[in-house]
Amino acid sequence: MATPVSSPARPGGAPSAPAAPPARRGGGRWSSRAGALPYLLLAPALLFELLVHVIPMLTGVAISFLKLNQFYLRHWLDAPFAGLGNYSLSLDFHSEIGVDLLRSVAITIAYSVVVVSFSWLFGIFGATLLQRSMRGRAALRTIFLIPYALPVFTSVIVWKFMLNQDNGLVNHVLAQTGLGSGKHFWLLGDSAFFSMALVGVWRLWPFALLTLMAGMQSIPTDLYEAAEVDGANRWQQFRKLTVPMLRPVNQVLVLVLFLWTFNDFNVPYTLFAGSTPASADLISVHIKQSSFITWNFGLGSAMSVLLLLFLLVVTVGYLAVTSRRTRDA
């Protein structure tokens, strides 16, 4: 049996502490590589973000200071410098361009309020019903998510055929039930705004449903059981328990729905085939027409920058107000 080697004694007779193991070579190199790994993994995403969003956005800001039209399109860097002329023309509400832009912003705000409100209402109503255990709940969840899963062009084109004046399904149903003449122009005049809002709500409310269902599943069931023991009915539980617990989810959900709706281009452009009526002239379509119909890209870029600044102000103000309410609660 081998005799253990004792540690050398210190000058007082007490044994000294064992020596520390030698440091592993290359530890600093491995730690530096591990520290750089997250940046290497994020590099492709940052590169595509620069190519897809940041560089085009900065280019659009630069074009907004130029008198860029069809004559300078091939050599846009040679376009004359306009300074703040495009911005002053867009914000001149005594001119036709400024009045049309202001009217388009008002229509877009009304459209966003209608779509976001009804999408949230349908979403919270469906999420509340689907939280209960019942037969066919999984099938209903799948059916309700179909509008959000379909490609936007496919779903909007289907609605365009349904809202057709001659052989559309909506007019046919109204004529069969005696609720209308069956020859109403849903895609013209003031009815165009109603049709566009209907399609927008149909497209977005499943996303609100999915988000609110996920938020409700994070609420502990013990709270509902305690509230039921205390005598709270379904409406009181919803108003006093569900809505306050969903406040962080609603804060993000409403903001996302508003930004998506305010920047919506696919629904009006597909629904009206490029000839958008005045009642459905959203700001995204208005900027497109100002840029590619009149060939005034400098003016269209200035409107886009103003839209970006408006959305930034609204977003910061909304987050400040809702965050303050959350802290006070």
C-alpha cells in the first residue's frame, strides 16, 4: 500500500495548504471566442436588417430632399436639391396636395380605429369562449385561425369576388333574404370604406384571438376559483380579473395592430385593383400614387418620412401613457 505524500510543513509545524492546480493554457482564448459567438450569430440578421430596412430608409430620407421626378430617375443623384420644399408642400394645408394628404391621414386614422377596435373585441370574445372546456374546441380554434393563415392576396381576392356588384355572394344573399336589392356597389363610393374595414377586421381578428388566448392561459386558475367562491359571476370575473391581468398583453397587442393597420397597403390595393375610391384612400396608397402616378418621388419620400415621424410620436406617447397606467395600477 502506497504511503500518502504529506504536504511540507510550515515553520510552525502546521502543514501548508495544497498548491493550486496550474492554470489551463488557452483559457483566455476560449473565453474570448465564447464572448464573440453571440455577435457572430447575430451578424447575418444585422446584415439583412441593414440591407432590407436601414439602407432603404436612409435612401428615402435622402430622396425627400431632392426634386426627383421622371427626368432624373436614371441618374437620381443628379436631381436638384429641394431642401425642405417637399415637406413644406406636403404640410401646406391651403394647397390641394396638403388638403389631400390631411384627408388621407384622417381616413387612415378612422380605418385604424375601426379595425383595431373590432379585431380586439372579436378576439377577446372568442378567447373567452374558447377558454372553457367544450367539445370541438380544438376544431374551432383551427377554423378561427384560417383567415390569418391564408395569404393576404388570396383572402382579399376572395372578398373582392364576394363583394362584386353583379354576381357577388353578398348581394346574392341580401337579395335572397330580402334585405337589399342585390345590386349594391360595395367597392365604390362611401361603401368602399365599409368593405375595406370589413376585410381588415376579418384579416386581423384571428391574430388578436391567438394573442389573447395565450395571455389568458398564463392566468392562474386559482384566481378564478377564489373569485367564484367569493360570489363573483362571469362578468365580474372578466372585468375585475381577466382584463387587469391581460393589461401587458393588450399594451403590445393594440400597438402592433395599430401599426399594421395604419401601414396597410395590401388590402386596399388588392381590393380595389389600384383604382382606390376617395373614401378608402389610405395614407400608404396615397403615398404610392404620389410617387408612382405623378412621378414625384421627392414628394412621396417626404410624405413617407412624415408618416414615420407621426408613427414614432404616437408609439412613444402610447407606451408612455400605458406604462404609467400599469405602474399606477
